[in-house]
Amino acid sequence: MGLLLKIFIPLLGLALAFYFYPATETFSEEMLRGKRVIVTGASSGIGEQMAYHLARMEAHLLLTARTEAKLQKVVEQCLKLGAASARYVSGSMEDTAFPEVVVKEAENTWGGLDMLILNHIGYSQFNYFNGDVGDVRKLLEINFLSYVAMTVSALPMLKESGGSIIVISSMAGKIGSPFAAPYSATKFALDGFFSSLRHEFDIDKVNVSITVCVLGYIDTENAVRAVSHVIRNTPAPKEECALEIIKSGVLRQRELHYPSWSVGSLVLLRDIAPNFLDSLIRSNYNVENIR
């Protein structure tokens, strides 16, 4: 099986790269200069790295996360890197009123919005599902419903600017995998909602793009701490991941698969060889470390 994977998966990834990322337009950092961007979950990990990339591109930034002290440091660094402006609003997406508060801050500050990057997630255990429905509801509020609420609040400004929505999802939102049932459910919900919304935008000729970013295992501190003892794969770099997310949003791609060769190949295998895929997924887990 090892030889098969070394040959088969890269070939699949190459084919998918041509399918999902046709070379219709070239990315340039100048495309972000002066753009007004909200980034949620921006105090660490991929969100923090996106903020730094956007700052170097001279965008206006409004960052959100739970921890104010971390946000302050990220904003300070963004200003040093060249952001046109940078500010933050701290709070929890468990508070159903908070999404509207964030968007209102953008409206009051800039009078408009060009890009909404939805990246935040709530805490979930990487383990067997324990049957706690309350935890699932809580995670759905943070990982899914707050994304919907942010979109609803921001949509009038995004329609006016012909802007973009970037939704940070996961391979767990395309392919079921063990030990992440509640988390996976929220990511599948994102894929379903925003894919449906994209259809409606196209039907009504709404000039707002939706890019769903399907990410694999990334070397963020939280991800490595949660799963490194179980998953055998090597994580991909968060800095490169963050840049690819920004590029995909600016170029108004419908989906980003990152790392493209591995995520894209697994998504294709889901449809043509689901039983083989299930076996492949389970073979990459050190199950004894989860018990």
C-alpha cells in the first residue's frame, strides 16, 4: 500500500490542481492594498499569520478573538509590518450578539467592508464522542451559527463593495474521520450552507464571492497539541497556509484545498473508493494513544 500511495496520491493531486485552480488570474499583493478586512480567530495560528500577511500588503484590519492581550500584540505587530490601519474587538462567539458587534465596528470605522475572513473555532476534544449533546450544540453555535450571523451582518457592505467571504473549513468537513464527530459536524454544516448560498448569489447575480478553504493538518499550536500524539502525518506550515487562503479569496476561487495534493486526493478518493479511503484514514491513526 505504501508504494501505491507514493505514486497514486501525487498523480491525483496534480490532476486536481488543474481542475480546482485554473490559471485565470495572477495574484498580486497590490490587490489587497487599502482593502478593509475582518479576520476572526486572529490571536494565534492561521488567523494570526493571515493578519501579518495582510499587514504587509497594506490592508486595513479589524481582528477578533477571545483573548484581548494576544490581540493587542498581534495588532501592534501588524502596524509594524505596514498595515494601513489595525484595530481589534475582543469577545467570544458564544455570545450571539458578538458577530453583529464586530461588523458594526467595521461599519463605524470604515463605512464599508471588502473581505470577511471567518476563521474562529471553539474548543473540542479529539477523542471518542462522549454522547454530550450540549457540547455539540455549543460547538455548532461557535463554529457554524456565528459564521452565518457574521455573514448576514456583513452582507450589505460586501454587496456594495463586490467583496469576498472566506470560510476556513477542514478536511473534516468533507470526509468523516474518527475522534472528531462534533467538530466534523460543524464543518460539514459550513460546507453545506456556504455552497448553497453561493448558488443563490449566482442566481441573483450578487457580486460577492465565497471561498471555502478545506484544510488538512496544519502546524498550529492548538492542532499539534490536540492531535500530534495520534496522527502520524507531518503538519503543513501555517504561514504558507495563511498566504494560500488569502490568495484564493482575492482570486475568488470557490474552494482551496491545502495542502492541495493530499487534501484534493482524499476528497476525490471519497467519491471513487470510499472503503479504501476509510481504511487509509484509520491507518494514519495511533489509536492506542487515544484510549
